[in-house]
Amino acid sequence: MDSRATSAAATRDRIRQAATTLFIELAYDQVSLAAVAQSAGVSLPTVLRKFGSKDALFLECAWNVSEQEREARAMPAGDVRGAARLLAQRYEQVLPFWKRHLDLEERFPTVARAIGDARTSHLAWLAEVFAPYLVRQPGPVRTRQLATLFGATEIYLWWTWRTHLGLSAREAEKVLVELLETLVERWMPPSKKERA
């Protein structure tokens, strides 16, 4: 019984890994379950039995990638330059995937849900990493601060800097550092600014 369960789990993992690779390399609407089955070395009915639908498979892949992204973003709170450097590295890696899927957000609810979850996760990360610079009490001021940080670190902006303005990754990172440092300096109480 244990070996059968282990084998079933291994098959599920193999399918998920194959699907994740395909969803990273191609847009959601270009990936078929038949292609996933072929890549994983299983039959199409096996994929359907394990995941039920393409939407369910995509969401599980997205959740798994989000978990990996959370681990990759682990860092101490308050390190503005470190946050900019980390985001620059992550965005350079994931930008091709995002470019392929952002246009599909309005056409496919499943893609919209996965991207919405990623935005929520990004906002939570900003709240943790920039906690020393944010007002502590929930309310309109904190909401505006987080919205400003979100806008400053949105992958669309990175895309614009890299693609439309022609900045190198290094130049774009410098712009991001300057932008974030300007924000946190503005939020610092006058007494802290004088000591800095």
C-alpha cells in the first residue's frame, strides 16, 4: 500500500513538474493537457485523474511556484538596497513568464486568480520587508504607503524600464534603489532623519 501511494505521489509530482515547465515556457492558452501528459510520460486520462482539469493543474503549479518564490525572497526587514537587488534578480528571471501571462489575465479567470494571488503575496512581502518604515497601525496612511511601495515595485514598471526605456538590468536596479530610498526617507520621522 505504501509503495503504491509513493508511486502515485511520484506520478503526480512528475505531472506537476512537466506542467510547470510548459506553463513557464508557453502561455496558458498554448499548453494542452495532452502536451503535459506527453512531457510527463503518462497518459492523458492519468493527468485528468490526478488533477481533474487544466485549470486545477495550472493553479496547483502556480501555488507551487509561489511557494518557491516566497522562499527565494526571504530577507531581513529594513534592507532597502537588498530588497531592490533581490527584486531585480527575481524580475529578470520571471519577466518572460509574466509577459506571456499578463495579457491573458482578462480572458482567463484561472490566470487572473493566479496573478491575483501573486499580487497579494507581493503586498504581504512588502509589508514585512518595509515594516520598519511603515506606520504600525492599520488605516489609510499604511494603506497608502503599501500602495505606493506596490506601485514602485510592480513588475509592469520593471518591464517598462527594461523594454520601453531601454535600461540595462543594472541601471533599472539603481533606479529602483533610488525610488525606494526616496520613499522610506520621506516616511521617516524628522528625529530619525536628523540622526541618519
